[in-house]
Amino acid sequence: MVGVIVNPVAGNGKGKRVWERIKPAVSGLEAVFFVRETSGEGEAEKLAKELIQKEGVKKIVAVGGDGTVHGVLNGIYQSGQACKFGLVPAGSGNDFARGHGIVNDPVVAVKRILSETEERRIDLMLMNGRIAANSIGAGFDAQVAKATDSAKYKAWLNRCGLGGLAYVLSVLRELGKFKPGHLHLQVDGQTIDKTGVWLVTAANIANYGGGMKICPMAVADDGLADICVISNLSRVELLRAFLKIYTGAHVTHPKVSFFRGSQITIETATPLMVHADGEAIGETPVQVKMLPGQQVILV
């Protein structure tokens, strides 16, 4: 049995359009499908958990973007059972799809999922009882992610097929508001203290923010998070560094540091906003633990 969770408003309505396109491919197969549509925040998580626990679903196909992925994977985690998971990309950023090499063509994507020609277990990141699949970040990037999510220009850019630019505009908008501060970071027992910190991001895949290669060397099934810290930059220098992140060229910048580990503690002198997969979920301090290939089997 297969569950399909559709976020019709993902990508400013792209989720609904993509579902209408792939529905014939799904309906034509000799299998039992449970189709559910999200109707608001938190729905994807609730529906995924219900499909597994009440309907006995062993595979879930999500139609949406990174927010939908975040919700569905949290539902799988909360169910306490292993589940196969596939994504038909229909969001504005689609970082999970990009990070896992999932094709943009929805018909090709869903046929690949249902044929199960490939499968692999992927790591998850656990923080305060919640799961992230892409990244967990504190500081400027979390503030930008929240601003992007609520921005009116996001919907307009999505309609124009330029959804990735929403993050860039939010960077410019929030640049003058954020105040860098002191970071106390622990990575597998190693202690790192830095001042003037703009952001710290623990990543499970290379990219976030609609394609920015924040941690180019991150691997989603190695049991480790790659951690990027950007500190002691002026606002102009930060802008230049952000431009380099799109290609991963920031890795050689003297004010950018990288670490790798499975248990991370992030503490700051003043509370900073925290995001998980671009979703605002709290403030520092936080503890992040890697969960290597336990529950989610990507198909």
C-alpha cells in the first residue's frame, strides 16, 4: 500500500498542478493508494503518521517542496516505523530534490519512485524532538529563512518561475537588521568559540536556500553533519561571501570555518533564531544529533 501526500499550495500552486499531471500515472497502476491533501501547517506530519499507523502504508510519496518533505519525514519519525519515501518536487527551492539528484520532471520522478529501481537509507538530524533532512541553522540564515517564508514577493517570484530569488531578496532585506554575536560550539566533544558570528549551519546535504552550496562536501548517508560557521565579516564582505556560496567557492574564505560530527551543541551569548529545513522552530541553545539511516528509505 502506498500513501500520497499532496501539498496543493506548494510553490504557489505548483503542488496542485503537478499532482494533476501525475495522477493518471498513479491511477493506472495496480496498487492500493491512499491520497491525502494538506490543508495547513503541520498537516503533512499528521497525515504521514496516520497513513503509517492506521492504514498500514509502507511507502509515502510526497508532492511538494522542502516544507512538505520536512513535515512528512517528521511524521514517519513520529510513527516509530521504517518507511520508504519518494518525492515529486513541486516547491520553490527544492533543496532536498537537488541534494538527492531527484529529477524535476514529475512523471519521470513518480515512475521512478513506484518502480523502486533504486533505494537507500538516508540520515536524519534530530533536534528538540524534531527531524530535519537538509539542514539546521542558527543566526542570520534562520532569520532570512523566516523572512522569505512570510514575504509577499515569494509568491510573485514563484509565479514567474524565479522562486530561488526570494531568498536573495530576503538576504538584502535582513542584512542591516542582524547583529553578529558570540558562538560556543561543541562538535563530538571538541569545543569551538567564535566571536562576530553571522551564522552556524549543520547540513546533511550540500545545499540550502534554493541551491546555495553551504556545505559542498556534505553526504546524506555518512552518519555525519557538515558544519559551516561564518564570522567576523562586515556586511559588504558577507554579501560577497553569500554570492560565493552558490558555487561553493566560499570554502576557501578565511572567515568561513568547517567542522564535521554527529553530536553538535550550539550555544550563543544571546538567543538566535533557529531553522530546520528552512522552517523556523525555535531559538538557541540547541543540540543536534545525527540519526544514521534508521527509518527513511529513499526511493
